[in-house]
Amino acid sequence: MKDLLVLSSSPHIKSPETIPTIMFQVCLALLPAIFVGVYSFGVRAAWIILLAVVSTLAFEAASQKLMGRSISIRDGSACVTAILLALNLPPTVPWWLVVIGAFFAIVIGKQIYGGLGHNPFNPALVGRVVLLISFPAQMTLWAFPSHTIFARVTDTLSGATPLGWAKTHVMTHGTLPDTLPFHISQAFLGQTGGCIGEISALALLIGAAFLIWRKIIPWLIPLAFIGTTFLITGAFWVANPQHYLNPVYHVLSGGLLLGAFFMATDMVTNPVTTLGMLIFGIGCGVLTSVIRLFGGYPEGVSFAILLMNATTPLLDRWTRPRVFGEVKKK
Amino acid sequence: MILHHFPGGIHPNDEKGLTAHLPVENAPVPERVFLPLSQHIGAPAEPVVKIGDTVKVGDKIAEARGFVSANIHASVTGVVRAIRDYPNVFGRLAPAFEIETTDDAPFHPKKNREDALSLPPQTLIPFIREAGIVGMGGATFPTHVKLSPPEDKPIDTLIINGVECEPYLTADHRLMLEHPSEILEGIVFLHHILGARFTYLAIEANKPDAIKVMEETARDTKINIVSVPKRYPQGAEKQLIKTLTNREVPTGGLPMDVGAVVQNVGTTFAIREAIRWGKPLIERILTVTGRGIKTPKNLRVRLGTPLSEILNLCGGWKTTPGKLIMGGPMMGINQFDTRVPVTKGTSGILLLPRDEVGEYHPHTCIRCGRCVTVCPMGLLPNFLGSFAEFDRFDDAARYHLLDCIECGSCTYICPAKRPLVQMIRYAKGEVLRRRKKAAKK
């Protein structure tokens, strides 16, 4: 048998890249953020991530078994979902919340549609948003990174992320104070409150740079997403700095970087065309800004990405690239 | 010279180091040759000899039927033993001559047309047509048809294609190194026929020695030797025209629609032989390569030589057999029968060892969009593949299915290992079949 010739259609060579190698590299790119999360919030953060991974894989295997599909937990996609979900949770969440999130992410967000490639929405965000809406108290109970200057103002804050603090302060006092209780460098390095994975812009940027270099994610979506958010929040800040937060905080704190680099770039749920990606990124930025500036929630990245996920099939249809040699219809 | 950019493209390892340094050897004349009546695009040729006839090397044994067709000539001196169904490169049986060799003498030219350039341009085309020359890069389109554009399609650009962008293949590369002045003469003949204003010889940047040799040979001419960047499929006709002239062949159109004619260097060499010496197309250069073959070679082979003869000549399989491919790894055709003969379009024989042949289990499309990024035609291969999968042929046609050139870039890059080109070919066949059916009604 082994001496028989293999027959197939051309081409006969293929790039070494596979779904598992892509997913593995995404996990690798999330390591800096995981490291900062565990360093800042302690072993508890590590347990949350681990629990998310284990329960996600279990739900994936169980639902595939139930639906009579082949079990594909080794392709790494569930692992990416698990890590992203965990990084999007506050470090204080109870264990059962993680399991519920994993259930909604994998079973409702992914397997019900037919598994990897068929899901219209980013599974990790489906999980997170279900938790955010159903358990708002647990999902906004922030802990503070150990040894930070930020810690000294904890008792005066009701919401601990810079964005949440600003929103509450404006609501209660009408304006922002002259000096903020946090600093840009803290948001950059991971010394402000927030979800496990979103606190350090630096860690996220390192991972993002790796993925862009490896061509795993397109640079266009994050650029359009972050750029749009910066411009819109910046315009409001310039018009009324007493009322609106400096756009640099909008970029560096909250879930924008994590969302823009790691979730808006989820290949399954964003457009395949270049123009589609541009519109997708801009749309995410507009929605995020609107929610952050005018919405009830201090943060809007998750909702923005999910809403734009819903437009992906239309964007793909409307932005078909010009075919080589296609003559414009007169 | 300013080069223009075609969309997409990929960068596979070119693997040309296996054979690029090996001079072309003459393969011994086989005991029997098998010459299919159809070695070209268009109607099969009509036999003009009978079983039992004795033929001399270079004799016409089958006549072109219609304009888009090509003559077939005896590639050896011998006796016609049969005209019967024989395995062809497409995995089917098709009528072929079986000629038993009685004499392995090479072709002896009876003419020497030193004055060819003083003849009226149009009178040169019959020499090419008579010699049965077809596009030797692999497309096998009859050359005389390409050189006879209708009145309303003036040609101002002649492009000689020495790009050889398929990985592994080095036949054109060796030809340029070893026969630069013959190629130059062929280009001059073509220029004489077409009267084109611009003449380019495009060579991929990974062949600096060939570029140098051709530049030196063409020093006193107006031929532009252009080094084009290494990017697959740079050598595809439409992509090469775009690179050199910034003109795009309209969808469903031909190069002549944008005033261009593209000829492969191998074809150009054959044209020179036909015009100068009256030599028909009876042999060609091909690369026998891959890590599966014991001794890789560049060979000059008589047409009709069975694969088995060539494999023996190169020492056979070195490793556990994987794939036996006629042509390159991107667009070549997988073979399962070593009786298949070398024909006019055989640019190489590639043997991939078993451990280089992956077994792939296609996954659902994960919409990564890599196929969209690499498609040199600006298509959406992911959607074309899915439409084919679900028999949505009308949707596929609307997404420009028929513009696909089947270069294989999408399938090469796909991380889900989806056989996109195969699905697209299937859909193309269906769409064309339905159109034919609809036209009949």
C-alpha cells in the first residue's frame, strides 16, 4: 500500500500554516497580557484563566459529542476563546461565573451555529456580554493591581477603571476634576483597574505587533478601530475638556486595545475584503465612542464589535473587490 | 523601466536549486513513442499516415483540423504500429500513434532560410503552423492562431515570457543560458511578423545569470530584457502583461484585446527552429526534478517518450513515492500511469516523496481571507469554493467564477486546507455545461 502514488488536484504544495498554528500563535501573542494580569492580580487571575480554558474545552467536546460532530478541541480555537473570555473578566469574579461565560461562549456563541467558521459573532464576546448583562454587579467589581499609586484613591471610587471613574465623576459632579487620580503611564504599564487582560497597553501591543508581523491579523481593522475612537473622543475632549476624558485614556484604558487587536480581528467574524475591513473597523470605533460618551455603560467595545459582527455578511457582499480586467459598467 | 503591480500572489520556495545548474542532456531515443492526436487546445489532428507506414523523423503524421488545431509530426524514424487509445496526461484514454523506432538519427534540416527576414511577415506564419507549434509553457494554444490577430486588434507589444514562475522548473532557464542567440533570432522573427512597437523579454529576478546572458546577447537590439520580481504567478499571461504595460486583459478577453502577444521562450526557440530550419516540433526541453527522483536532470526529450523511460533514465524513485506530477507543483497534473507520454506542453516531471505529500482533511472555511489577499485576479475564492460546495452555480458565476486562472495560490495559502481550485474547476465545468445546454434550447 505505501508504495502507491498519491493523487489529487493541483496545487501539490501547500503553505505550512494550518488552523492550529494560527490559533497557537494567537495564544502566544496573549501571553504578555496574561503575564501582566497574573502579576497584577495574583494567582487568582491564573485560576480564572485556567478554569476558563478547562470549562471551554469541556463544553466544546461535550457539545460536539452531543451533536454528532468530530471533536476538534485540538484545533486551538476554543483555547483562544477561553483565554479571551478570561482576560475580559474582572479579577474578582466567582468561579461559577467563568463556567457560565464559557458555556455561552462555546455552546451558544459557536457550536449551535455549526462550530468554527460558522459563528457570526465572536464567541468570547458573546460569553462576556451575557455575563455583563446578567450579572452586572459581579462583572463590575474591580480589584486593584498590587502596589500602585492608584490604590490610594480606592475608597473614593465607585467604579475603578479610569473610564468608569470618569463617567461616574461627571455624572455626580458635573465635570472632571483638574487633576485625575490616575496617569497615562499607569494605563500603559498596567497599574489601573480593569479586566484581567486589558490593564496593560504595553503587553497588548507586544502581542499585537507579533500577530501583525506574522500576518495572522490584518493591521487595518485595529488601526481603523483605534483611530476612529481616538478622533471622535478627541473631538469631544477638545470641545469640552471639562466634561470629556482625554482621548489617550480612551485608547489606553478599558478594553479598546484588547478588543481592537484580538477580538475585532477574529477572522471568522470580520469581513474578508479590504474595504469591508476598513468599514468594519471604523464602525467599531464609532459605536465604541458613542457608547462610551453617551451610553449608560462606561465601556462599549464588546457591544460595538458584536454589532459590527452582524454587518459582516453585508459588508462582504457590498465591498467585493474589482476583479482583474473588470470593465466598469457604463 | 516602471513595473506595475498585479494583485495578490504568493512566495513558495522556488526549489530551482535542484536543477538550475544542470546543463540540458539529450535523452536517448526510446524504442517506441506514443504521440496523441491532441496535444493542444482545439480540435484533435487528423492522421495522414496508416498503420504499417514507415515514417521519417519530422514527417507530418497528422494534419491540423480547422484553424485552432495543430499538426503532429513523427518524433522518431520508424514504423507506425498502431493508432489506438492510449493514456494521456489528463488521466484519460485518447487516440495516439504508436511508432516503433527503427533509427535514432536526429532531424536533418533540408532548408536554411537565412533570408527569412526579407520575406513578407505574413509568409512566416505558415512555417510556424506547418511545424505544429503550440504554447510550450503548458497552455498549448496553437501559436499560429496567436500570431494572426484580426484586423481590428492591432498588436503593439510583443512579450517573450521567460519568467518560469512555477517552482522547481528550470527548462526555460537552461534554454536561455544555453541558446540565447537562437532565442534572440526567434524574437526577431516574431517581431518581424507582428511589427510590434515594444518588445520585452521578461525573466524572473531569481535567474540573474539568464538575465545577464540575454542582456549581452540582445545588447544591440531594441529588445527590453526586464527583470520581474519573484512572485507567483508572475508568469501568467494576464499578470505579465499587467506588470509590463499596466494594461488589463478584460474579463473573458484575450491579450490581443489590449494589443499584446505573449510567447514563452521555449515556444520562441521552436519558432526559430521552424522558420530557420523548417524543423517541426518533435522534441522539447523539460526538467525532471523533485526530492523523489534519484538524479534530477534537464532533458531534451523526443515527444511521445513515455514517463517510464524518463524515470528509468533518471534513476527512478529515490524514496517512497508520493506524487508524480507532469508540470510544476502549482498547476501541474498528477499522474498515476507511467505509460503517459511527454507531449508538446510538458514542461517538467516532478516527483514528490511521500513525506512531502500532506494528507489534508479540509475544514470549514474560517474566513481568514488569505485567499482573497493572494488571488491574482481579485476574486473571492472563499465564496467561490463555498458556492461550488453547495451547487450554487449562478452565485458563483456572478462572483466571476470564469475569470479564475486556476493558478492555485488560494489553495496553497488556505490554512483550512480547502481544495479551492478543485471546487472552482468543478463549478466551472457545471456552469459551462449548463450554458451550452441553455444555448441548445
